[in-house]
Amino acid sequence: MITKKSMIGQMMITLICSVVLVSCGQAPVAQTGPAEYAALKIATSDKELQTTYSSTIRGQQDIDIYPQVSGFLTRLLVQEGQAVRKGQVLFVIDQVPYRAALQTAEANVEAARAGVATAQLTYDSKKELFAQKVISEFDLQTSYNTLLSVKAQLAQAEAQRVNAANNLSYTEVKSPSDGVVGTLPYRVGSLVSASLPRPLTTVSDNASMYVYFSMTENQLLELTRRYGSKAKVLEEMPAITLQLNDKSIYPSLGKIETISGIIDPSTGTVSLRAVFPNKEGLLQSGGSGSVIVPVQKQNCIVIPQAATYELQDKVFVYKVIDGKATATPIQVTRVNGGKEYIVDSGLNVGDAIIVEGVGLLRDGTPVSIKTKEG
């Protein structure tokens, strides 16, 4: 017979066991599908892309100024950074010895002229005497040879005078072109000569500036094929942009003027030269920057760099095939400073590739995609 007290005890035991069983049980695990990734559906388009090349800036003329004669600097007529005109005197070298040399040369010329006049009179007199058969033909010829000799001495003296005059003029060192004066390593009193280890200064013609950059052989081939010839590239290629060393964009556009006909065997690159106007004098010879070259591409496939990864110098993307991320090698051309790639091979119109979270994926990972048109 079960008493009321025993029934209460049994109920308490049952309740405790139920609590223990519930606390020891595991909550059911929610079943989740493949992770969702943003994907790009491949399509072709016409785009203007930008390719960036490191560049150096030079004046149209960077002329090192060396003296043509030796001597002490007596005057320095310009300052560093000063704008000068063609023919303007920059330096003066001690002129005293060169003036003396010129005076000596001029005196020698006058003496030689007097000798010629005397020899001419002698020869004319000998001709009269020879005509009267007073002297022999030998005497006549001797006087004529003497005349030729003193005429040669006169020519030599005149050449020495010209040389002395030139040397005197070289004591005034003049600018060979319009431009801006560079550094001035020598001061008044310095002994200078044509064999100086450094020039007196450098005059840079900065009215327009040359910007030099290089592109690979393949890039030049692609340009040449697109326009038909290198001459057409120079004629029809659009204006280019210059990014300065502080990352600002130079306000004036430039034009490619020349393409080297020689490929550098050590780098596999070709040198190009562009010209930029420099009316405000913002560009300085010796500076650096980056040339941004616009590239018109038709019916091309362009993908963001973030959609790729590199392995053993090869570029891969994850193509979505049958709901899985499949590693696919592609051939690309870097554009827009490396932010985008033109796909040369490996992808086709209609393919879908993962564009976000590429670093988290592995080949064969199941994925669910959010597709956007490329």
C-alpha cells in the first residue's frame, strides 16, 4: 500500500531525474549552407585604362659650363637659381695675361706686315734688274721665295692674334642658352681650367621639360600593333599625365615625342621621352615622378586586383564551377597602377569569379554567390 508520504517522495525523485536529464542533453545544431561570397560575372567592355610608369625629369638642355681657358675667377655675376639669357656673362676669369698675349700677337702681326712690305719691294726691284739682265734668275727666284716666306709668317702671326683674341673672349664665360643657373661650387679667387672635376655651373633650359620613362618590350609591341607603327603611336597617342613626387597631378598634359629604337638588354625595356610645358617653373631638372599613360581597350575583360592571388609567379582567380570555388590560372596585364588587371587569357564571358574574401578560400570550397555584372 502506497502511502501519501511515499507518493510525494516518488514524485520528487522523478522531478530531479528529469532536471538532470534535461541539463545533460545537448542543444540541436543548426544546419548551415555554403558561405556566401560576392562574385563578378565576366563581361567585356570598352574602357580607358591607365598605366603608370616611373619617370625622371630633365630640362630640354642641361648644359654643363666649363671654362675654355685657365685662370683665377675674378667676378661671379649670377646666383644659384637665377634665370639667364643666351649670351649673358656668368663668370669672368683674370684677363690681364690674355690681354698681354693679344697685344703681343698684334705687335707680331705688324712686324710681319712690315717684313712682307720690305720683301715685296725687294722682289719688285729684282724683277726690274732681271729684266735688264743685271742679275741672274737665281737671284730673282731667291727674292721671290723670301717674299713667300714672310707672307707665311704674316699669316701665322694673324692666326696667333685670332687665337689670342679668342682666349681673351673666353675669359668671359657666357650662357650658351636661356635657362636657369644650377649650383655654383666655385667662388671668386678659385683657380679654374677646362679640366675641372666639376663644371662651373649647369644651365638648364626649363621652358619645357623632358620626362623620360621606360616600358617593356611587350607593352611597346602592343602599342605598335594597335596604332600600326611607332610613327603612328607618336602621332595619334593621346596626351599623358604627370604625377609629381608628392603624388599631386601636374596641371598641364604632356605629349610623347620619341621612342628609342633600342631595347636595353639588361632590363628588357625601351626608353620613351615626353615633353611637358613648364611656364610656371614648377618642374625642376633632376626631379622624379610617374607618367600616367591612357590606354584605350575595346572588348576587354577587366577585373580588380583584389579578385586575384599569386602563387609561384602565376596569377589565379577562383572561378565558381558547380557551386565550388575552383582555382584558375590567368594571364594578365597590370593597369591603373596595378589596381586592375586586363585578362589576356583564362576567363571567358559569362564566367563568375569570387571578388571578395579570396584569401579565405581554398580550391574546391563550396560557395554561395552574390553575382554582379562586370
